[in-house]
Amino acid sequence: MSIEHWWPKLKPSTQKWLIENNGDAVPQEVVSEITQAGGPATSDAWWTGQNEPPGFYFPDEAVDWIESVANDEAVGNGEEPADEEEPDRP
């Protein structure tokens, strides 16, 4: 299940932590909540980069998605980040 589907199932405090600590190692209790919400299992290679220190890390695509939520480019309810359009100029 992709992040857009399980993100809304997380507690608001967890979403806030993930936004404020985007790109950092994810604590085990947060990993457990994500797994319970339908996110990847901790044994899934999705969680770790090959050159990362030990721990659970989001892949770049998920970090970018969380950043877009933090910047209000997506509402965090399963919608894709909005594309910004240039305003029409006369």
C-alpha cells in the first residue's frame, strides 16, 4: 500500500513528527504504527537505503511526498501533490 493510502490512518501527532523529522531515522514505535496502518513491514527493503546507517528510513520518493504535505502541496488524505500552475498573464 502506498503512502497516500496509509498516511491518513496515522495519528496527527505521528504525521507531525514525520513532517518535522522528515528524512531522519524513524523510531520503532512510529514504524509499528505505520505497519498497523497498512504501510510496509519492517522487513521490507523499502525502509532502508544501502548507504544509510542502521535504522528505518523512508525512500526518497516518500521523503518528497511528506515534504509536499508539509508545504500544503497535498492535503494528506490520499491526494497526489498539486501541480502548481503559472497564472495567466495578459
